[in-house]
Amino acid sequence: MRICLIALPWSLYRHPSAALGALCAYLKQEEPTLEVVCRSDFLDAAAALGFGCYDRISQASYDVGEMLYAALCFPERKEQVRTFFISRMEESGAPLTGAGSFLDPEIHGERPTWSSAFDVIQARLEAHLDRVAEEVAGRYQLVGLTTCFGQLFANLALSMRIKRRSTGTRIVLGGSTVSERVGPSLLKELDCFDYVIQGEGEQPLLALARGLAAAEDVSGLKGLITRETASVLPRGAPFWEVSDVNNLPIPDYSEYATRAEALNFLWLMTVEGSRGCWWDRAKRTGNPKATCHFCNLNVQWSGYREKGAERLVSEVVALNERYHNNVLFFLDNIIRLKGVDEFAQRLIDTGKDWVIFYEMRANIRPHELLMLWQAGVRFVQFGIESLSESYLKRIGKGTSVITNLQVMKICHELGISNGANLLTDFPGGRPEEVAETCETIQRYALGYEPLSANRFWLGRGATVQVLSQEYGVRNLRNADFYRAGLPEALYERLDLLDLSYDQDGPVADWSHVRALCKQWGAAYSAARASEYRHLLTYLDSGQSMRIFDARTGVLRTSVFKGLARDVYMYCAEIRRWDDLNQEFIEPGRATAQQIAELIEGWNQQGLLYREGERLEGGRFLSLAPAFTPELASRRIRAAHAAELQRRGARADAPKPHPMPPRAGDKAPPPVQVKA
């Protein structure tokens, strides 16, 4: 049996499709008699549009990308899509020509308009689809299409063309975009798809291929929806997942690598270390709030599974030796909760030069982040989302402002690019949370790499959709942008992944946060381009330290000596009052009053973040970053060594025998601390 696996726009062109690589390798391993061909056809589309144009649409405009292909599915909607495209481009502020333009003059002409650019893009996308359909139709018994990066309507447009040429070619759709109700809805409303796989695809696709080859009935396969079963599975199919991801074969990126090398651009080797998210416990507990309330990235998984550190690093080495590529893009929705240091050390021990992107959670420890930096992590996306304590609770993030500030600080110190976001406009957000966010940026976060302010969008399966009434969300519907490209009747009948809604009650105004983030970005860029390189930084001399603070636009220096220097450096990582008590007060190095006054003064100056109204039970973080990565790494290593020493001392200390209380004994008075 001949199978063709295809990835269309808008896959990021610098990344091989993880779905194609994983499925191709699995099918070949489990059923060598199958002839499996991969086609990374998004690369040809990118070359046809110009890589700048393609990159802009694929990275920032999934709605635009979807509607460009919707116009090729429903030509009667072309003018409405043109209007939508022009409006979105004008709103973005992208220039048509000159610096910052993403339109290649050799493709779009020297003096393009947004309308003419639309016509060029449409013509080239249509010609590309026709060529792919001509090369695929009738040559393969089964065509598999992956949907993740705004690819639904590209797949629909291609399927229509394949079916017109070869009605006998079977087409199966899979990927996160067809999760839950979306898959059954597509099969009921559109006759160009034959099957939808929901959840991960290895076992369902293999069983489908075997069933079709043997001319067997495949309608009862787990993880698969057919046209016959779409009505009885309106909420989706039960998943059929690999029990142990360590047993999966190394992905096959050969076809993509050949194309990418011929096009001569830097491509990133995608690596899958886990599936799902350990923070998302919603399916395991039955509680829709046991996850980030805004997120639907894990609806296609039953839970979290990860590869062991040794297995994962051996895969990375094997991929490197196969494709001679040292730039790694980890696909994981979240880095592992435990064993980060072991994983990083194994990467370091390979002796290879790595440049790595990873998505992380702010609870990672400073020493773990340092080890990842030593292993080659240079690009991250931390799930920051907010710099307001109550807003973080509202969105179910499970982190805190102080942990967010700590990882932002360390990324700045080590030169790790942190492409993190501030989530705005979440339902129920309050004006005081907007004000708190602005204050935190201006007083505490300004010295670190700016966050991007992004509006909340609602995806099917997210907590807000499941508990819409609780969040004051009503009139849930397919996202309004779909109206541009879909016939009205089809828009009303389909269940699609992206949703629009109306919101009850007053809505907080986040425009000041968005404006502040732009100012933050300008100030940070100017500082990085200067000889000082920082808006806020310190240099340490051992007995004293000097802090340079230019966040107000005027340089201010402070010198901390003796106790002040020691306390500030100790708080370079998050510390509790109990930690300060054990380090300084109990040994007699300082009184509680002295420590309290230092903390209070630094907090007022914006040099230290203080969590909590009371010092007792509070947490504290010094905000000034080290001047160089070397100085930061030395400090983090020293703090880690001291912590290990303290743990060893506590473990070796003799345990006191409990003494029964005597009559008349009174509890000691609590330490009085000036708040």
C-alpha cells in the first residue's frame, strides 16, 4: 500500500513537521511493507510567496492564513477575504515597501498595494495546490494531512482538488485542529475528507492502513472517526495512545532536510521530549480548572508522558549525526518537572555545541536554568502570562509574580532570549489587575526583556469554554474571522476550533498595558544597544557592591556594604523570611529590625520585590541582574553549592529527643518584626 503524508501551510518553514517525521518513522518500523512518502509542501509555498511574506503570515496571522485558503475553497467569498486581508494588514502597521516590509519586490512588484499583494498570494497558492494535487491524486491509496498551524483550509482546498482528480483516493485528517467536536463536524459537512484521527496518530493510522490494505471495515477503530461514525461520535473519538513514548522510533526528517538544505536556510531540528502537560490535570481529576484556564493546547492528549533523559539525549545525538544539525527546537508544551539537571548534564556530556529552544514554566530553579544554559539553551518561552497576583490566580496559572520575575531576571543575565507573553483581556479581569500589572512593570520588571502583550483568544476545550457561564461568557460561536471566508450556512453548521464570544458585565481596559509594553521594548532595546547594556545591573566586590539603575532615564548608583551587600546578594534568588532568619538573625549577624529595614527600603526603591503584606511568611527577590553571564553563573553556582551544604548539615544534625511539656510552660513569644 502506498501512503503519502503531507504538511501544507502554515507550518513554520524553518521546522520539519513533527507529525510527518513521527508517523513516517512509526509506519516504517511497524509495517515495512508499506510505502510511505512525506511531502513538506509548505516549503514550496514559502518559496513561492517569498520567505518573508510566508513567515509573517505563519507566525502572526493564522486567521489571515486560514482565510487566504478559504477563498480557494469557496471562490464566491474571495472579495470578502480580500477586504479582510487588507484590513488586517493595515491594522498591523506593516509597511508595503522599504525597511520592515515582508513583500519581496521580485514577487510582489516595486509598488505593491495590499490588494495587489492579495492577488499575487492567491494566484501562487492556487498554482501550488493544483501542482500538489496533480502529483498526488491517483498515485497513493491513502493521503494523510496534518493540521496544527492554521492548516485546516489549506487541507480542505487540497482535498477538494485531489477528489476531483481521483475519487478513490482516501484522505485522512489528523492533528490538534480537528480535536473534539471539530472532527465529526468536518466529516458531516464536507465530503472531501474520508477519515479523521483524533489524539496522537501512530496507532490509529497504522491500523487504518492495515485495514484498508486488507479491505476490512475500519469504522470501529479506536481514535478514528469515519463518515459513518461521525453522527454517533459527535464529541470526538476515544484516544488510542502509545503507552510508553520511550519506545517510539526516532523521527524521519529526511525529505524535509533534503528540501531545506537545497533552499540553503538555517532550519531547526524538532525534538519531542514529552506529550501533554504535567500541569494539566483536568482529564485525570475531572476538574476543568485543574489546568491553565485559558489553554486548550492539550485537548489532544489524555495526560502527560515524557521520555527518559537518557533516551531523549540519545535521540538528539542520533538526529544530529543523521542530519548534521545542532539547532534544536523542543516541541514540548512544558519542560519536565523533575530531572531537569540530569537532562541538562547529559546534553553537556555529549561535548557537542547545541543551540536550543525550550518552552518552560517559571517554577524552574535558578541552578536548573543555569545548567540548561550551559547545555545550549539560548531561546525560551516561559509561561509568564501575568505580573498580577490576582490575575495569575484568575487564569489558573499556578505560578506567582515573584517566580516570574526571577526567571525573567536570570534570562536577562544569561542572555537567554525569552519570548514570553502577557495575556490580556481574559474574561473577568479587573481594572485593579491592569493597574497592578502596570505598576509591576514600571517598578520591578523594566530592567528585563520585555513581554509581548497578547489578547486572550478562546479555543474549544479550554476551561473558559467548558465553564462559560462561570466566566460570564455567552453566545459562543465560531470565531468571527471565519465569516469572511465561509458561506454563512456552513459557518453556522460547522464546529471549528477557534471561538468568539460575548462577555457579560464591564470589561477591563488593557490598552495602557499594551502601550506600556511598547515603551518597555523601546527602552530595553536602547539600553542593550548602549555601552552599558542594562537598565539595571550590579557589580560585586565581595565586601561591597554597586548597583546601576537607569530605569527612570537618569542613572542612579547605590553602594551596599557589609550586611547590606550580603543580604542583597543572598536575596538574588527567592528567599523566605525563615531563610533570612536562619542565615542572618539566628547566627547573630543582624537583628530582625535591621533586615526588615533593608528589605523595606529596597522595596520602596524598586530594587527588591516583596511578596505578601507581612514580612513573616513573605518571599523576597533582589531585582538587579549581574552585569555579565559569567558573573551571574558564578553567583548561581555558589548559591547552589551553599544550599547543598545546608541540606547536608541538616541531614547530619542529631535529632533532638522530644520533651514532654511541663505544667505551666508557655509558648515563646513570636518575633516582632516591623512590617
